[in-house]
Amino acid sequence: MSLPRTAVIGAGIAGLTAGKMLADYAVPYTCFESSDRIGGNWAFGNPNGRSSAYRSLHIDTSKERLSFRDFPMPKDYPDFPHHTQIKDYLESYAAAFDLKDNIEFTNGVVHAQRLDGGGWRLDLQDGSTRDFEFLAVANGHHWDPLFAEFPGEFTGESIHSHAYIDPRTPLDLFGKRILIVGIGNSAADIAVELSSKAMQNEVALSTRSGAWIVPKYLAGQPADKYFKTSPYIPMKWQRKMAQWGQPLISGRPENYGLPKPNHGFFEAHPTQSVELPLRLGSGDLTAKPNITLLDGETVHFADGTRQDFDVIIYATGYKITFPFFDEEFISAPGNHIRLYKRIFKPGVEDLAFVGFAQATPTLFPFVEAQTRLVAAYLTGHYALPSATEMEQVISAEEQKYLGHMVESPRHKQQTDYFLYEHDLRTKELPAGLVRAGTR
């Protein structure tokens, strides 16, 4: 059979993995990257503005959990590598499989139009237009900042954590009154960094829903080494067991000053931090509830208190955005987009999305699993079910993965990697092979 000429948008983790898998299956493809380098979010200081990495950033997933299954991280890497090491790892990955040969740098996709008979017309950064039979979207979802909105107006300086590099860039954050909004991993990292007494700052952390804090180490080993859900035990039981054990392992957040979470453990994405409880317990950092009003330099909180600040840093997540699609064609309002197996949009069978999930506890192997399905599809070893069945499965799986989660844009793409990978490997790929053989 003739394999479809495929375009891949983006040369970050998802785009590189897609390229590697397509090459393994001999699918002809071209990857279009708006920057002059690979790595996407992990390319610190990426000139295309898509990197959210700050200077002190280390990964929150251990190297064994994060590694590609067919390309392990170097043994001499620490348990939780620095972002520069992740970038070096991706460079090694690209070199090992000659991935840069198929990447056109500084030539991103400006507009993607689906043709009437199927296939795609791409308007490119260099002014040219090219047609392809299949399109894989891998432009990432941690680059378009989402700001929280509150009544009133703040007259100090405000930035999103996406813009934060270090205590001197883009703002001079020494001897300042600083409020950090949010309690995800980035909020925790930045709060820890800026609340050191050496910085002479007064730092507060505001959270709307609270969060469960999990350690990076357990019994001297990376904690995620012990985390693995099972497809053979009801997830409700597994969550209950984790909810029972979590306070014994890490304590309750309110014990060190954080607001009591408005959800149970595993009903929102936990925050992974060793130092956040220490900073709170040492008095270097103050926890505050949700903001109710911005009034000049004064911020009012839900507990009736108020405090003056010079700077607000919004660590409030990101929007899923596809700037190359017409919004009426495909968009993700509130970060919600209905995709079959988090990949295919029903009714648009020459399009795949790769990497658009908050996969717990690991992303790289998750993307490998997705791209394996895409490659099987493009080579005729996998066929999709009907659009009606896809819609039914999407609804069922949204309930499975999201039904117990706090309602928030942050959780619209939450996925359990172990359950997801097991489903693709043991059920979906075999079922798709049968469908392919009967058509």
C-alpha cells in the first residue's frame, strides 16, 4: 500500500517521538518547527517563546519513569535531572535516530486547512504552501499562559510563571513583597526559590482549592518508583487506598499552614515538592486562601485578611491552543477537546493529536504509546471504529479518567498512563487490527 505523506507540527517531545515512530514504520513525513532548535518546552530560552522552563527547573518525574522505553536516560544522570540534561537527552535521541533530517527549522505551520477530498494544505512560515495527506499535531500545551481573573485591579507588577526565568529575570525580585497564585509544581518551585531568607523577600502563596503535597523520595528511592496503578483492580479501590496512606506518608497540608484541600487525594493533580513544607514550616513562606479582590497594591483574601504586594506571579496553568487551525474548525475551550484515545477527532480521520494529556506519572512513554497507535493506523495495521462508537468511547473514558477529578481546565486532559498504555496494548491495537482486516 502507498503510505500517506505526513506532516508533523512541532519538534518538541511529542513531535520527536512521532517522527521516530513514523520512521520506524517507514511512513514518509516532514516535521515543521517554528524555532531553530528541537526540544519545545525543554529548550530553555527557546526563541519561539514556547519554553516555560526556568533556570533552576528540575523534572518532577524520576529519570526511570520519564525515559523513553527504547532509549533510556544515561545512567550517570541524577534521579531528577536538570532541564539542561533533558534537552541534552532529547538531542541524543534525535541524533541516535537521525530525526533532524526530517525537520524543517524556523518553518512552522501558520495555517492548516483541510481539503474537501481529504488531506491538508499548509501555509508555512517561509511563505510557501504544501499539501499532505495526513497531519499530526504535536505543538504542545504548556506554552500559552492562562491567567486567573479576579475583581478589581492590581497596580504592582504582574507576570505569569511562563515568563519567570530567575530572581533577576524578567523582574528584579529581591527585597520585594511577592504573591504567587497557584499551587502546582511550578508555583511550589518558584515560591521555594523566592522565599529563601537570602532573597529578603516577603512571599505568600495563594491557592483556591489547596493541594496534596507528595514527596520526591520514599524510603530513599524516587517516590514514583512505588506508584503504579493496576488495570485489574477497580480504580475507586486504588484511590481509597492511596487516600488512606497519603496522610501517613506526607501529612496533611493544613499541618504546615496550607488551606485544607477541597478534594481527596488523587481527585486533583498533586504537587510534588520536598522543600515547600519546609519553607512553610520555617515561616519563610505564608499560605493564603483564594483572592477575592485586587485593590491597588492591596490584595484581599477569602478569609477576610488583606496584604500589600509589589509583584504577583500567576502560576495558573496554560491554555490548549491551536493557532494554525480556524477556531470554528477545531479548538479546546476550557482545555476540553473530545478525542478518541486522546488522539483522533471523530469525523476527521486524516488528523491525529499527540501529547495532549496530563499523563500521570510520566509523559515520554505515554507519547510513545500514542505514536505507536498512529503509525499502525497509517500503515493499515489499525483501523478506527465508527464515529458514533468513537463518541461513545470518548464519553465513557472522560468519566473514567475525569469523573472523580476537581472541575478545572487543569484536569481536562488528566490521564493515568498505566491504564492508558495497557488499554492500547492489550485491547485497542488488537481490536483495530481486526477492524483493519475486515474492511
